[in-house]
Amino acid sequence: MIDAPKPVRLATCSTAPNPRRVRAVLVEKGIVIPTQEIDLSTRAHYAPEHLEKFDTHHLPALELEDGTTLTETVAISRYLEALWPEPNLMGRTPVETAKIEQWVRRAEFQFMLPVAFVFRHSHSSMAKLETQVPAWSEANRARVLEGLALMNRRLERSPFLGRETFSLADIGAFISLDFMRVTKIEVPQEMTALMRWREALAERPSLQRGS
């Protein structure tokens, strides 16, 4: 482990996709950090003390022993990988690292965000948290399918998204796919590569809900 401030607390929400991504990294690496569960439904992430400490309502949020705070999923994951480099999740060579980052971003912008828009702008549970625009929800259903098709094409050529072995790209995409259940959108049956990949990862401890 490098000489850097150690994590002392993770503010998280075990059911939300982005916090689940960081939790998956912790489980993969066998890291144990005290956690503070934040109830999004009560807007606890907007509490003055939370905003004062982390300067944002976004979760997850990591506090280090020297008082430094980190937010944003990939930033936190990079810090954890620097302290605990094995098992490697973010690449060993410049090309591999860039490819993983590429697929992390593709999965986020071309799949995870459309899934979130469908959910946030249509589900009744989000009505008190979001100014809902139902037409935006409907518009993003087609984008969800486009994102699924993008990943399926990649997985027809590779067993995993970012490289030939499991990486942070697979963590984000799998958790987003799992979250897609709230939209009632199904993976088209012809996307067999994507379904094989999902089945292969489904029992991985780090990817279980509540892990």
C-alpha cells in the first residue's frame, strides 16, 4: 500500500447504482471501510452537515483520515486502486487503462444515464425528488436499447467490456443493467452475447444487491 491518507468513512446508499459501483470495488479488493447509509428518499444527502463536509449532495462520498473528501465514482475507485492495486480493476498498461476508461464512459453516457432518465422521469417514487418530464422518460427508452446493442456488439468480440478480463467497466455496466429492472425494459432475446455476460457475472459476490 502506498503512503497516502487512508479512507475512514464512506457515505453511501446501498440501493443506488453509483454507490453500488464503489461497494463492488471494495468487495473485489477485500477492503473494509466504515459506512454511513444515506436515505435518499428523505433527502438526507442534502443535509447541511453533509453538504458542508463533501461540498455536494452526490453519493458515494469518501472521507480520508486527513480530512480530505472525494466524490464521483471513478475518482473514488482510482484512489482505492492506488492504495490497494490488487486485484487490478483499472488497467495495467496505458492501452488497457484507456480501453477500460473508454468503456466505463460509454456504459455511463450511452446506457446508465438513459436508464436513469427513464426511471427518474416516470416512476412515482421519484415524483417528490424530481421535476418529472414524462416525454423525456419515453424518449430515453430507445436510447436504453441503443446502449444495450452497443454493449452486445462489444461482447460478441470480447468476454468482457474493457479488456479480456473483468474490470471496472464490467462493474458499472452490470450494475446499470441490474438497475434497469425498475424501467421494465427487457434485454432483447437476440442479444445473446450480453445475456451470456450477464449470466457469467450474476453470481459474483461484489455484484449482489446489498453487497
